[in-house]
Amino acid sequence: MWQVFLMYALFGSIFSIGKLALVSCPPFFLTAVRMLLAGCLLFLFENKSDLKKQIVKSTKFIPLIFQISLFNVFITNAFEFWGLQYMSSSKTCLIYTLSPFASALIAYVFSLEKMTRKKWEGLTVGILSFIPLMVSPWIFETKLQLAEMEKWAEAALAISALTSVIGWYSVRKLMNAKEFSPNFINGSSFIIGGLISLPVSLLIETIEFSKLLSFRGFIFPLIYIVLIHNIICYTLYVRSLRRFSVTFMAFAGLINPLFAAVFGYLFLDEPVTSSFILAFLGMSVGLMLFYKEETKTIYLDETSRA
């Protein structure tokens, strides 16, 4: 149990540490460097002979690997950190936690699963609870330019949550092929995603390379994000899934924005607004309704098969 809470505490800290890194490094360049470094490290963890075999086999799955790299790595992470520049770490984390709702909508649109009345109720409650949080830049913000950028940041985070789900569906397909290890899938997609992000950064961003020499401003946050997010947290998540159900992990994920809010308050002096609390509570209720119905559906399916 403690591993789950540790994992989400570490996940929550990424948003505060990432905000510190963005002071010295623009988001697309940070994504490129972070993913290239993490991908190379994951490849080093693989057995050399196994790695060579997987590289040869991967030629048959290039479109799928590219989908993962584009959606689950490049767009998800670059847009997430771009939005983080203009929003609090807790709000960024909370919007990103919309992924379960995005997953439900995608599954419904592509007829991957059925949507019952209770699931629609949960989905509606969760989405409606976000309205005050999302419209606050339009109503309460006095700095017009910052408010305008925060609106775009919200859109970027919504896209990030959506592409994350699309990417995980592609990861599931590749895992079902049973040809590749998790380290190879993550490592290859990290490297390709980093290679996509790098030229984009060089085209649209201004990089002050002198700031990248700062240990506190860039080197430490980069090392922290790579080790904690890309390597340790993913390992803890896989281990947790062996012991706990997906439903439990989804509920446990609700504490992620709480940790992000605590870290943001302690280290960045970010306030915790009433709209954040309302959105968090509404999303919690929505997810409870949704997953309660989902577990009921799974139980009925298993009973009918028996």
C-alpha cells in the first residue's frame, strides 16, 4: 500500500520541480533532452542481445511505435510542460487527471466499450465540476495577457490528457504482441519522441544555453524528473498493478493533485483556490460513480460467462 502513496507523492512533485526547470529551459527543449536521456538509460538496463533482437523485431511495428512516440511522449509531455508555464502546478496536475474521462469518451466513440447511464452520470459530474476552474481566467484574472495565455494553457493540457489516452491504447496493442519488454517500449518511444521535440524546439523556442549550466535551475530538476518520473514511478506503477486492481489504482490516482497542491504551496507559494477544491471533489464523485458501474459490469460479464 505504501508504494502506491509514495508513487503518487513523487508524481505530484514532478509538477513543482518541472516548473522550476521551465525558468531556465523552454518546454519543448526540456521534453527533448529529458526523453533522450531517459530513453538511453532504459536501453542501458536491457540485456544487449535481447535489445538487438527487439530492435530487429520492431521494424514490423514502426507505425505503432511512432504513434506511441508522437501521442504518448511528444504531444503529451511537451504540451503538459508548455501549459505548466502559465498555470499552477496543482491545476495542471488536476486537468491532466482528466485522462480517465477522456479514455471513456474515446472508448465510446470507437465502440471499445459500452457506456451505461451511471457511467454517463459520472462523466457529466466530473466534467461539470471543472467549469469554474476552467473559466476563472476569463472572469477573475486582471492581467489580460496572462489570462489569455492561461486559456491556451488549459487547451494544451486538455489535448495532453487526450493524447495520453490515445498513446496508452497504442502501448496496450504493442504489449499484446508480446514481442517487447516495457523498457524497450518506453525507451524507444522516449528516444523517438525526443527526436521529434528537438527540431520543433530549435524552430520555435529561444534557448539560453548559459542557463542550462545552472545546477539548481536546470541540471538538478532534469535529473530529478528523469529518474523519478521516467524510471522510478513507472517501475512502481508496474509493481503496484501486480498487487492492486486497476480500479484501485485509478482511485488512488486522485491523491496525485493533492500532493501537487501541497508541493506547489510549500515550494512555489501557489494558493489552493476554491475552484480547485470544487473540481477535485466533483472529479472524485464522478470517478466513483463511473468505476463503481464499471466493476459492476465486469462482475456481471464474468458471472454470465461462468
